[in-house]
Amino acid sequence: MNKYLVLFALIVTVLSFFGLLTNNDTLLPFVLFGSGILTLISGISELRKKQERTLGIVYIFTSLIAMSWGIDLVIF
């Protein structure tokens, strides 16, 4: 699981840099959705820890906002 998460983070980072270098706006929704998934996974793992519940909830809400923004850019 951990190596797949690192691979997914690497793909999102490469897409982000490629979009910045080429000034391509069509990659932005995919980068937002991918970073939202990564933040959601981080939030769930932080939520499982007993001391970091507030941080986990903040991560989860931030990921939902990023993913909904990415979906909104694809639809409209």
C-alpha cells in the first residue's frame, strides 16, 4: 500500500510540474483531484491516531474541498 501511495503522489507531482511548465490549464482538475485523494488518505490516517483527531478532520474537509473544486472544473 505504501509504495502505491508514493507512486500516486509522484504522478500527481509530475502532472503538477508539467502543467506549470507548459502553462496548461487542462491538467489542473486532475492535479486537484489527485491532491485531494492524497490529503484524504493523510486525514484518515491522522484521524485514526487518538491525539491528532482535529488535524485529521481538517485534512478530510480540505481534501473534500479540493476534490469538489476539481470536479467542478471538469463539469463546467
